[in-house]
Amino acid sequence: MKNPLNSIKGLISDSKKLGVASKNFAASVTKLEEAITQTQPQLDEMQKNR
């Protein structure tokens, strides 16, 4: 049987890692939104020329 203290420490560590991953994901989504906003005029122009 696992030591309960080690299990709790593992859960805390995993929670911290999840928090970091969540922040990284949010930053990536923001960058993607910025890229889409910047390229939208070109995409619109390409659609017009179809």
C-alpha cells in the first residue's frame, strides 16, 4: 500500500503541473487568436477571389 503522504504530495505536484500546462495552453490560444486576427484580411481577400 502506498504511503498516504506520498500520494498527497504526488497529487499536489500533479496539480501544480496541470496549472502550468493550463497557463501555457491559454497563452497558446491567445497567440492563435492574434494570428487569426492578423491574417483575417488576407483570408477574406482569398475568399473573394475564388
